[in-house]
Amino acid sequence: MDVLDAMDVEQTVQQTVNQARANLNTLTGNLALDTIVSGIITFLVCYIAIRIIKAVMARMLARATKLDAPVKNLIAKLVTTLLWALTIIIVAGAFGINATSLVAVLSVAGLALSLSVQGLLTNFFSGIMLHINKPFKEGDFVELGDKVGSVKNIGFFNTTLATLDNVSISIPNGDLTAAAVKNYSREPRRRVDLTFSASYDAPTETVKKAILEAIAMDSRILPDPAPFVRLLSYDASSIKYVTRVWVNNADYWDVYFDLNEHVRDTFAANGVEMSYEHINVHMLDK
């Protein structure tokens, strides 16, 4: 009985060792010497391929003059990350690891991560589109939805504006792609539109002459297109005249305010009354 018991124990131990070896082989993908060598060679080939692809991509990005530097850096990092992810999968397969299961796990993890940061991803990809389409650049004076100001920074998640009273506003890029964008700085010239009110007693030609005199006083107003001055409407207490002049973009606000002041002076010099809202009451004697 003692001999039989010893044989049973020996068999049990041997079975346990064999099972452990089988489990180890399963976990390591039967890492024989030839498998290890094959995996190392596969890794070296992938590494060389990554170096070549990155060099070619760097030359292509250098020629892409329409892309900003942050976008180029982002593209380079994304492509590099993708290449290394593919390398891991390929090398894992060379070592005998089930690549299909690895891809499935990575896919599930990526899906869970994308759902948890959906808002950030929306802002991120919107930021990429802003860098590619370039509806505005840093320093431009823009109107983004209900926000107006100068662009201070265009990030991949937020865009920062400085308002006219120097308040910093950070706007999520996802909101910008869905909003109307007005860029007041993109074109080299801009039109100044003003409206002046004059008394019904002032002849139309006299009013127009006075406004044109005010325009002639400012050398920043461009001669082409020619200044436009016409009667706009007959209101309850005055006649309105529309005035449109073209200026260089940088001169817009200076001309806007200076022309308002000059018209007041030329109206006074030509005897034109700047009318205001009032009611005339006529008393009839009976």
C-alpha cells in the first residue's frame, strides 16, 4: 500500500507539473526559441518601417504650408501612436498571442473611453477643423455667436477672446463650429456706415454738400469706391441721410468717430440743423 500510495502521489505531481507547463505555454503563446527570434525580427522590421514612415510624413507636413504648426505636431503624434499600436498587435501575433482578442479588448476600452469624454472629443475635433479651415486667426476682431472681441488663442479644446473692455472669454470649440462667425479683420478694407438726421428746412443738396465736406477732411477715407451720400428716409421730425465710405481695416473705428464729429462741424458751417425727435404744436385762434 505504501508503494502504491507513493506512485499515486508521483503521478499526481507529474500531472500538476504538466498542467502548469500547459498553462504557461498558453499564456506565453508557446514561446519557443524560434518564436522569440521571429518576434524580435518582426519588432525590428516594424521599428524600421515606423522610422521610414515618420521621415516621409515629416517631409510631407513640411510642404503643407496651409497647416499650422500645432496641427502638424498633432498629426505627427496621432500617426506615431497609431503605428506603435499596430506594431504591438503585429509583434504580439508573432509571439503567438491571440491578436484578435487583443484588438477586441483595445476596441472595447477605446469605445468606453470615447463615450466618457464625448464632450472633450467634440471640442477637440472642432479645434482641428478650426485650425484647418482657418475662419479666423490670432489677433482678428471677430463676432462668435453673441461674443465679440479679439482672438487671443486658438486651442484644440477652447478659443479665447479678449472683449473690447479687456475681459477674457474662453469658448468651447464645439460651440464655434455650430455658430455664425463674423470676421471683421480678414478683408483689407471695410465700409463705414453712418446715418445723419437733418431738419426738413435744410435743402437736400446742402445737407449732402456738408457731409461730403466732412468726408473730404479725412485723408484716410479711400476715393475708390467713391463715398456714397443719399437721402434715406422721411421720419416724423427729421430727414435721414445715409453715408457710406471705405477705409483700410485698421482705420475703421478712428474714421467712424472722427467723421461723426466732422459732420457736426460742417452742418454748423452750412447752416444745417441737426434735428431731433420733437412735436410741433400749432395754436389756432378762433
